[in-house]
Amino acid sequence: MSYPIPENEAGRLTTLHGYGILDTHPEDRFDDLTRLAASICGTPISVISLVAEDRQWFKSRTGFEVCQTPREDAFCAHAIMSPELFVVPDASQDPRFATNPQVLGELHIRFYAGAPLTAPNGHRLGALCVLDRVPRQLTPGQLESLRILSRQVMAQVILGKNLEDLRTASKAREDLEQDMEKLIQDYQEARGMIHTLKDLVPICCSCKKVRDDRGYWEQVEAFMTNSMGVDTTSAICPECRQKRFGDAPIVGKKPD
């Protein structure tokens, strides 16, 4: 059994996958709409069907056990071909569906009515449909209610996508704020290192002169007096005394 393919199939599938709803868990907000559709239309079965590449997957279902069927067996594959309601009063008498496994098998489907789920860009992603096991017709009021409910289903799909985008944006903002805090911390640490380096006094490794803030080199004594305001006096440490004078006594110092 073959099925029709919309001219804009590539764009339609891109839109469908962009909503990220395929193969998601059941949700009360969708189940409430399928139950309401079945109640208004007086049918034992109601589903929200999304038509993917080679299957129709049911986001919500009432009176229907399977979660997906091949696209070639999908009534909804025909429903997405037009913006209007797609109605099959008696599938056993319709050449398109007379040999369908859902018609000949245990489901014994006879009646189908599907309102397309139309995205804002015009792509039809699937359908809100009601089904029965006996041939029948819906009243104009029931048909209009099915249209209204299909728009509510699409509104919930869009809402779910917007909420997910908001969560993603919020997470990205949190990550950005954490990155900013880390940058600020790194900057403060780097600034502290700069201040530490600034406080270091360059000393010539050869002549031991010191470079001041103006870039001039001067003796340690002059640097301490000019830059630090400290007066110095001459002295000799024990190590230098030993190197220079050995064990000779210092003139003017009484022996120990």
C-alpha cells in the first residue's frame, strides 16, 4: 500500500524534528485533548498522530494500544495533504483503505476524521483524529470542535518547544555567569600577581645596583635613602669579615 507525500516534505520533516516532540513521554496536557475529542465526537478512539519519515507516531492515544504504525498504513498520511479536515465515512468502501491492516485486522477501523496539526510556517505535522469501528458521520458542530482542538494541540506543541528553548537559554546564561565569575577571579588573581611583581626591587646581578621607579640604577644605600627614606650606615657581616680578613683581629677591638 502506497501513501501520498507532500511537495514540501523535506521542510515539513525539518519542522517536525525541530519541535523535538517525537518519542517523548506521555503528557496530561495532550491526553486531556484526545479524551475531549473522543467525548465530543462520540468515538471510542482518538489519537494525536505525528507523521515522520516512515511511520506515524502517537503522542497521545485514547482507546488505542500501539504507539506507532508504518506510514503506509496511516490514515493521517493522507490527512496532512490538505489544510482541511480529512474524513473517511467507511474505510471498507474506500479504495485507499479497503486493504489497510487497521481495517481488515482486529482494530476493524471503519470511520476516520482527522484535523491537521498545522505549524505557524504552514507545514502540517500530523493530525488530531477520531476513529470508530462502524461507519458514521460527524455533525458540523463536532467537526468544528475537532478543528478547534487540533489548534490547541499545535499550541501545546509550540509551548513545549518554547519552554525547552527557555530552559536551554537559562542554562546557557548560568554557564555564562559562571564563566564570568571565573574570569573575574582569574583577573583579580592576576592583578594581585602584578602588584606583587611591582613590589619586587630589580638588583643588578653583577654590581648589585638597584633600579628605582624612574629606571635609574643607583647604589643600594642611595636607593634606600631616596626611595624608602631609610638612613644607612656601613657595617660588615661575619661572613664577609672572614673572607676579607680571615682570623686577623680588628684594629681597635679588644680581644675576646
